[in-house]
Amino acid sequence: MSELALLGGKPVRENLFPAYKVIGAEEKEAVSAVVETGILSRYIGAEHPDFMGGPEVNAFEKAWGEACGAKHTVALNSATSGLFAAAGAAGIGPGDEVIVSPYTMMASVTAAIVFNAVPVFADIDADTFCISAETIRPKITPRTKAIIVVHIFGQAADMDPIMDLAEEHGLVVIEDCAQCPFATYKGRPVGTLGHMGVFSLNYHKHIHTGEGGTVTTNDDTYAEKIRLIRNHAEAVVGRRGVVDIVNMIGFNFRMGEIEAAIGRCQITKGPDLIDQRQVNVTYLEERLAGVPGLTLPEIGEGNSHVYYIHALTYDAVLTDVPRAVFVEALKAELPPTELREGEGPLIGSGYVRPIYLEPMFQQKTAYGNLGCPFACPHYDGEPDYDKGLCPNVEQAHFETLVTHELMRPPMTESDLDDVCDAFHKVAEHFPALRDHAAKLEK
């Protein structure tokens, strides 16, 4: 094979990969119909027939619930808002601890902090990258109120043991399903496995409304609380006769009619888009099997995987090529994707930095300058945020994890072949990369 592009050779491919586009004629028509009404939102932040939003929001919530098998769906303006609303509905407050993964988008963690609770981090399973009952159990204390389980990269955590553990200790479980819409666990849809499930409709997700999110639950009480928190709860609880007003400080987390109309169209497209991802990953993995130093992702027993990200494990000890050099060589062989040219090839090392290493946790300061909620007088714990806290997370992030998004539709087999050819070409030139890495170290 020709010389590596990193070292001056010709890359495997130069023309851009096709963009992931899921907005089409159906969405344009749906948006036009809403615009024609002149009413882009129907919410009233007071006791009123429109407290629950307009017809598009209500229709979207019904359709999402049917697609996900949930009794209740609450539409919001983002999954971040959904996590905050779910945490509020769970009754999380000062002095409480919430167990969560440190390998996730920050909102999974700040959902606890918003209500003055303290996040406690559980390590991930090295194969699925999700937290597990085994890593959660040692973190439970008398202060623990809830667990936020993040279904990372496109598949569910092993939920049955987690729910057994939660029941044993009387804990609320919130599923963060932002990266795995329509995934299943032992035949059951995510978002219905815990007490509440949160989904994202952000532009980068499988399906999207630009920005948006949902919370699903089969519990009437949680559903009511989430709806209240979404829309200025404190202004209506009195007139509604709500007795339990804990965390009923409402926000404006409302989804508009345009986003809801787009969402209804997107729901119908979701299963086919996920099928295409799964077909593409199967093709990729057939060709990537046997690449030295590369381990393909493990799918948990009973899981379907919807592949938000294709997460590979790289063994630099085996190849004697640092991961950073391996990824740099891969990226040199491949082009960016249309509409995302500024990002370069959609391949990366690691994911987010372990959240406990971020300044908020290293300095233990969130609200004001007195160290709240970590130094709150209602909290008598001593949270550990030292480096080394979660060895599996740190190994994945700093040493072994290689991620890419080059399995999204409308990637063709020809496109996928270019991706695979790049991996094989780089692997065949490991000796040259070792020499290159040695020069970089001097």
C-alpha cells in the first residue's frame, strides 16, 4: 500500500463524505402549516387550558409515547431541560447525593447540582462504557437519593441489576437516553426501564428538531411534576391544589409548535435511520475485524445498539504506536464530512474528559463563592474527585478509546470501504509510525 498521507503520501480519499441530513420535504410542509396558523407556541405560564402547550406539542407527545412504549411523554426544549426537570421531579435537594457516570455530557451531572445535590461518580464497565450495578453499589450512602444512568454511545446499561439495587435502597433511577433513541434492553425500550427517561432532539442526534428533548415515564406523579417544572410551576401549584410542592420552582423548558411539528415527522424516520446505522456498522466490523490492536465494541446481553458513536478500543502496547499518532494517521487518510468541514474527519481519541477533573469539581464550587453545594451546611459528605477515581473511565479516555461517526446514513458501501481501507493502510504502516512517534518524542 502507498505511503501514509501523514508522512507525505496520497490519502485514501480526498472528496468529502456525504452529510447526515434527516430534514426533508415532510418537515418543510409541517413547518409551513404551523407558520400559516400564526401561532408558534400556545403555552400560558399560568392556570389555563393552554398550560400544557398547543396542538402540535400535544400530538408530538402522544406520538413519542407510542413509539417508546411510555404512558407519559413531556416535550421540552432540550434534553438538558429534561434532565433538570426529571431531577426536580425526583425530589433531589440539598444534602442529597446522586450517583452518575463521569463519562457523559455535563448536563447529566449538573442536573443534580441545579437542585443543590452533590454528584458521586461511579466507574464504567470497560466493555460497554456504561455504569453498572457493580460500580454503583460501593457509592451508595445514606445520602444517596437517585441514580442517573447514561446509556452511552447507543446502547443501554445493564438495567435489571441496577433497578434491583435501586429498589433495595429506595432510589429513583433516571435514564439518560440522549444517545440511544429507540434502543431496547431485553426487548424493552429504553426510557421505560427506570422511573424516568430523558431523550435528546439536538441537531447532532439520530433524529432532531434543531433543539429539543423529551421525558418519558409510566408514573403519573412524576409526569405531573415534570409538566409543572417545565412551565413556571410556582405560578400554578396553588390554583391546582398541588400538595407536594418540593422543587416546584418552575422554569421555561417549553417546546414550540414548530419543533413539535418537525418532531412528529422525525419519529417516523427514526427506525429506518437506525437500521441503516446498524447495517453500516455490521459492514464496517466485518472488514475491520483483524486490524492489529483494534477491538470492536461489545454489545451488552439483550441489547440492541443504535450507534450514536462507533466506539473502538485501541491497544497501543500491542502496536507500539501511541493512540494519538494512530488517530492522526487515520485522519490524514480521510476527508471531512459535508456541512462539517471545519471539524476535520469525524474520528477522535477518547470522548469527554472525565467530568470530575473539570474545574467545578476540582475546586468544589458551583453556587456563589462559598463552595455550594459541596460545602453546603445540609451536606455532611466528603466527595472524592481526585484523579484515579474511575480507572476504567480514565483508561478509556486517556489511553484506549477511538471513536468515529463514519457509519451514519447515507454512507454507501463504497464510502465505508474507504474508511476501512484507511484503517488497514495505517495498520500496515505501523513500523513507519513507530519511527515517526520516536522522532516526535525527541
